[in-house]
Amino acid sequence: MRYLRAVGLVLAGLALLAGSFTAGNHWLLDRDATSPVDDVTGAVPRAEVARSISGHLSLPVIPRGPRSVDCARDLRAVKGARIRCTAHYLRGTDRDMTVRVVRVGGGEITYVHDAPHG
């Protein structure tokens, strides 16, 4: 009986661990965001893009994300439009990335960013 309980606990732990890795990998690889376009400028403000990227780069349990993210300019609502953003980390490390519009429609744009690189 003890053996069966131990096996059950090990299997349950492995299933939980596998599910956590799958969810974590999906979360870490999910680099797209959708934001409303400003009607006046025809773009998403750079502060909104930076906020979105910062959220993607921060872990929900362990805060090791950037202390801030800056983007060079607003992101135009044109498929393929690109801007450069920089993530600033606590140890003085800056990582650049490119943000690119992949979809435009309905007053919103969807954009993706590549992994931060030095």
C-alpha cells in the first residue's frame, strides 16, 4: 500500500512539473501583444509598447525582468513597421530588441518582439 501511494505521489509530481514547464515555455515564448491605435497619430504610443514588452520579459513569480523598457518612437499601424526598444536591467545591462507589426485591423495592431540581445 505504501508503495502505491509513493508511486502515485511521484506520478502526480511529474505531471505537475511537466505542466509547469509547458505553461512556462509557452509564456516565455509568447512575444506578441495587441494594442489600440491612436486615431490622431495612427500609431501605438511608444510608452504602451514599452509597457507591454516589459510585462512579457518579467516573470510572474520571480521578478527578474527589466527595471524599464524604452522604445525609440511610436509604432506605426502599418504591417511590417519596426522600431527598436531597449530593456534596462538592474545590473546596468541594456538589451536591444526589434518590435515588428504583424497584423493591423479594427483599430488595433498586433506586434511581436524578438528576444533581447546585447
